[in-house]
Amino acid sequence: MAGQLETYTTMRDKGATPEPFGAKKRRPRKTQPRFVVQEHHATALHWDFRLERDGVLVSWAVPKGPPVDPKTNHLAVHTEDHPLDYFDFEGEIPKGQYGGGKVILWDRGTYDEEEWSDTKVKVVLHGERLTGEYVLFKTKGKNWMMHRVDPPQDPAYEPMPEDLVPMLATTASDLPPRQRDWAFEFKWDGVRAIVYIDGGRARAQSRNLLDITGSYPELRALGEAAGSRRLVLDGELVVFDAQGRSDFGLLQQRMKLTGDAVRRLMTQYPVTYLVFDVLYADGRNTMPLPYAERRTILDGLDLNGAHWQTPPYFPGEGTAVRQASIDRGFEGIMAKRLDAAYYPGKRVDHWRKVKNVRRQEMVVGGWTRGEGARAGHLGSLLIGYYDEQGRLRYAGHVGTGFTSKTLLDLEKELKPLARKDSPFADPVPTSYAKKSTYVDPVLVAEIEFTEWTRDGKLRHPSFKGLRYDKPATDVVREEPA
Ligand code: MN
């Protein structure tokens, strides 16, 4: 690994990039060797780790950045030696040039060399961000691994949690008394998602812990914008309609798609991630903190970009927020106690949803054939929910709210699920039973309605869409009888 700048020079066009070309000569011996880390927003974000040695900067590109925890090693791709004056370089490499994109000085300092061979480099770093012992070892070809030898720098460091199930709200019919103890927010009509950001990469998980990153390429830029921050966020993925309302029906166009199909619909139905909570930030589990403190941390992250926003919250202002949500035709509002911690996977009373229109998920247990204009097609869905004993209770049938597209989609989904017997614990009224086809109760539909009847049916139900983010067995009656 003797210092060579030929590769560096042949890879770059002197007239077209602001990068330095090695005017600076070797520094006097006996000075402490230096290291630099540059955050490089190239086609793929990475951190360039460079060590001054033999008159050049020996370099590795580390896609996820230097590891903070000895338990996790990061890939480090050995790259061409860079000239010494690259030590101070920061700026914009023009698009189309080699490594096009922004370069930010991320850390600088000196290092002690402990070991140096063609396959292993062990150093102790004395930087502003990075201090401690690191080892780089060659695995195959240009690929090396970067390992932190010392314990995490921060003595209070906690590893990033995994597989968090979002905390859920209970349904309330009215605002809580003592509004000053609560924060109020608009309720968004989309898909809940926990987003994990590490090494500039964002990964999204749904309520049922499915990885849904591939369906929402918009999140890629959020990861890059977060840079080296390590975050776990809670929020809602939404599509806005022309009036600025989040519209679950529009989001449905995107939900099950991946790959090229997503890219085709990204312009038509762009998705925004609305972030309303932070569960982990840079080595700190924030879930035990009161909501007010978590919000302060979240607002400090300034997560506002083309496809992600931190919507405002309004402590103490329930009446005004509720009226604004009605005026704007929103689904409802959320009330969150300012002093309450975050309990993943729990449905808690200190988060409450107060809806303007009533809505809830229902399990599809069968369907009837249509009549008149819909003859030969689907007429209505038989719907129900699980009670405390785990029985599927019949809650009526829904025959409106379908578009010709959702009718066809539903028929396609329902046909393979057909079965002979009713999945409901209650008898289905004979007028429907005769023309019904029963199905395995696995599909979950979002239903809007006016109220629950005394005998446990939905009045004026209207179909809003199918949900793919929750298991049917989780569907319960949200408002107690
Ligand atoms: Mn680079």
C-alpha cells in the first residue's frame, strides 16, 4: 500500500471538478499523522475514511459510516489514494463527474498507528466526533471491514431497538377534560410506519412488522438527509388529495406495489411520511421520556423535506384543533398526554383518537352477488369483528363505497378464499344467507359508518378500501358496546 496518486489523477478531469490535485507536498516527518472522514452524497451516500501515510491519504469508502458499537462491523471499500490536500476538501463535485455530489467534512483529527500491513490497519483516532481504537481488516479484494475495538464512546449508549410495534390509541367520543395536560394533533388517514434510519439508510416497517421500504422509495431521500444520525421514528405514510387531506383510498393505489410499478405511480400518487414521534435518537432510547420531551427532540431534528414532514402539535388546544379538523374535512384528531411515555405494541388510554366520522376496520367473512346494474358482480360484503372470546361477530353487510375497480379487485381477492360454512359466530340473516358466498376471514376492510346499532351492527356502512397492514385477528370493536 505504497502511496500512489496516478489512479486518483486518471479518474478525474482537472478542469471539471473542484477537487485538489496534490499541490501540497509531503508534510515534515515526526508530525502526528492525521485522519479525515468526509460525508459524500454521491449516487450512494457513504463516508470516506482517510489516513495520512507516506505522503498520501490512504482511503476507504464506508457505506454506513464508521461503526459506533463494537458489536456491528461495517463494510469499508478500499479506494484509490488521495492527495494530502484532500484533507481540507469539502464542496460540490459536479453531476456527471466521478463521485458527483456533495462532500462534507464530517470529522478530522490525528491518529496513532498501532499496526499496518496490506491486510490489517489498526489505529487509535483522536478526532472531534471519533475517538478510540479502530481496526480495518481485508476480507476479499477491495472489501475490508471496519471494526470499533473500544466500547461505544458514549457511556450511556444504547443499541438501536428493532421490530417495534407502534403504540396504539383508544377511541374516545369527545375531547379529554383538562386539555392543558394534552397535546392535540390532526389524525392522518394512511398507513402507520416505524422508520429506522442508520448509516444514511431508511427502512420502514408496518404495524405487523412487514418491511414496506420497497413500496415507498420516497423514504430513500429521508435516510440521506439524516446523514450519520441514527433514528427510530413513528409516523404515518399518506397521500394527500387536491384539498390537502390525507386520503387512504389514494394511498391504496400504492400499497401493494414494488419496483417499476411503484416508480410509475410515484408522480401520480406521491407519498409523504408524517413524523409524529421519535423512539430512539443517536444512542438514546427516548421511549421512557414524556411525550412533550420526545416532541422537543423530534422538532430539533428538523425533519422537513419533499416527502417527509413533522406536522405541528398543539398543547392544550383541543377545541380549536378539533374545529379546524372538521372545517378541513379531516378524519379526526389525536389527543396525547404530554407527560406519558411510549409503550410499543400497547393500546393506551393516554393516546386517544377523536373522530369526526366514525371508521373502523372489519373482517370480510363473505359476499353476496349483486343485482340490477351489478348483476353478476359483487353486491355487498358480509363483515364482522372479533370479540373478547375470539369469536367472529357478524356486524352487517356493506354495499356502497365501491368503485368499478375496487369491485373487480375484491372479486379477485375473494374467489380463492371461498368456503362452505359461515365463519361468523352469529347467524347471518336468512335473506342474505341464501345469496351469500362465505370466505376464510383473512381480508380486512376499512369501513366508514354513522353509529353502532343496539344489536351490534354498523349503521350506514360504506367501504373505504382493503387494508394489508393488519392481521384480521387483530380486528376488534373499537368503541365498546
Ligand atoms: Mn467518496
